Amino acid sequence: MEVLLQAKVTKIGDLVADFLQEKTLIIFNEDVPDELHDMAVLHTKSPVAKEVNTGDFLIVDGHAFQVTSVGEKANETLLSIGHCTLKFDGATTPDLPGTVHLENKELPPLSTGTELSFVRK
């Protein structure tokens, strides 16, 4: 298994629960401007950073979600500032350039220290 990106959650914004009701999770590296903190899950910078493709997996504390589609700008922002929008809806065509779509499964509870990894099997 090849690790493409690996990080730990350092902060969960106040609006994250609202986005999760829509099966959406917004992530950023922990050093983004303060005005983005409320809407996002902040995480450590990954020591590894490689592009994510359809068929790869997001692992959240041991729970695997297969990537179903990747927007044309998602890898650019993921690699530069640790940002993308994750949608757990199983869409096979990205609706926005910065979105990574994943299989439609329930996300486990998130907390500080939760591990997030993109992997290729």
C-alpha cells in the first residue's frame, strides 16, 4: 500500500457538523488563515504528498472510503495547502474542480488526533 498523503486532525471548526449533514468535509493544512477555521477540519502537513486518483482510498481512523472521482484542481490545492472538499456521495463525475468524491458511506466521528490518509492499494 502506497501512502499518498498522511495527516492528523488538529482542529475541527464550529461549522463542520453542518457540512457533515450534507456529506461534505472541507480540509486544510493547520496554517491557513483564521477566517477558514470555522468551516474546516485543520490537519498537520503531510510528510508525503502525491496526487490522488479515482480508485485510491481515503482512510479515516481505519475506515476506508474509495475515491470515485477527483476534480481537476483538487490535487493542486491538496498538495499545496492541504485543501480539498471531500464529498461522501459516490459521484463518478466531479461537481466542482476542488472536490474529491468518495463512496457513499457514513464517516466515523472526527476528533483531534484523528488520522487522515490517502492511499493507493
